[in-house]
Amino acid sequence: MSRILAIDYGKKRTGIAVTDPLRIIASGLTTVPTHQLMDFLLKYVQQEQVERIIIGHPKQMNNEDSENMKNIIPFMNLLKKKLPDMPVELVDERFTSVMAHQAMLAGGLKKKDRQNKALVDEISATIILQSYMESKKQL
């Protein structure tokens, strides 16, 4: 089987998570500078079988797109151009940063580690991927 990859897209850095090949577990993979994201993804999908890419859809509480969506749309268009056969889906990412901080706190991470924004982005991508996987199990 192949992996599912999730992206928590940010202006400066982007968190990335993947499933195992059997798609049982979502795990944080890394955080990359956003300007290097496309190169990273193209290299990754050459090395690993990836079935689809999930991108966190930033929404406000009123369900409207948040400010970062204006950065995500051009990225998605480029991704679809570079990987035309790769399905790309948006998944609501509201509260993922809060949930990431809660997970870090529950995991006993020290304050200094909880302030590591790259780690927060990677955990947020993992939460996005986990929520996507859980939504598909209910179908």
C-alpha cells in the first residue's frame, strides 16, 4: 500500500506528517522551510509511494477561509501542475495548533520544547492527518 501525506502549510515553515504504508498510524515527518517545500515533496514522492496529499484548510470560526488560504491556493495549483496524478484534498485545520500544544503539554514536554514552532507545525500536520484518517473510517 501507499502512504498519505499531510501538510500544515505556513508562510515561513510547513509541518509534514505521513502514514505508515498500511495507513494505520499518522506520524510527524519533519518541518521544512516553506520556500523548500515543493522540492522536498517532489523528492519524497520519488522515494516513497504516496497515494494522496492532504493540506490543512485554514478556516475561521464563522467557517470562512482565513488569511493563509491566499498562500495555499497558489501552492495547491503548483502542486497539481507538478504532480498531476496526485489527489490533493483540503481538510479543516481549525484548532490543530491548540491541540498540538495540548498534546505537547500532556506529553510532558518542557516549556522550551513547547515553544518550538517547528515541532508545533509537525504535530499540527499529524493531527490534520489523523482527523482525515478518522473521517474516512466512519464512511
